[in-house]
Amino acid sequence: MKFVFAHNNINVFDIEKSLAFYKEAVGLTEGRHIEPEDGSFKIIYLDGPDSPHQLELTWLRDRKEPYNLGDNEFHIAFYVDDFEAAHKKHEEMGCIVYENPAMGIYFIADPDGYWVEILPAK
């Protein structure tokens, strides 16, 4: 029996802001989406250029307030081939929320406050 990661889901408050952020910050683009005729929700699967793993964004029309992420003890992570260029880009975007130079990593936050870890490629 073999299991392969398919996707991770996060719920987002403003789907357009989230799509723009993930495209600019880490290069994810829409792969496919699900949207019922009544427009009550959208599910958009984001693809990266070098991984079959997807990030699923779920937007709910009736959601009236941003999500409470609690202590935000979860995150997603990306390797990047040019760590310094990525850091500069994220600095310019103003989305770096935590840095750990001793470990050689940093975190950015998306429009909903979800943390994204940036790691240098091995």
C-alpha cells in the first residue's frame, strides 16, 4: 500500500488576495477549481512548478469575518533555490513575520495570517 501527499487545505477570507499573494510570494498558480452554480463557495487548487503537491484554498461566501487562527502553531513550507533573492522579495512585500538566522530560515504570513516557512534548497 502506498500513500502520496495530494494537498493541504486552508480556508481564506478573501480569495482574490490569497491567489495574488501565493502567486507573487511563492509562484503558485491555479490548477483547477470547484464552484457550485449558487456561488456559495470556491475551492481552488494551487500548483507549484516542481511538485505534485497542491495547496487547496477554500472560500465561503457567507463568511463575514476573518478566521481565528488561534496560536498559529501550524504552517506550510517551501524550499527555494535562491534564498537571498526570496528573502529580498519577501522583505519588499512586507510579509516576513519571523526570522531564525541561526537555523537559516524565515517565515512569511499570507493575507489570513497563515505562516509559510521559507527554507534554502538542500
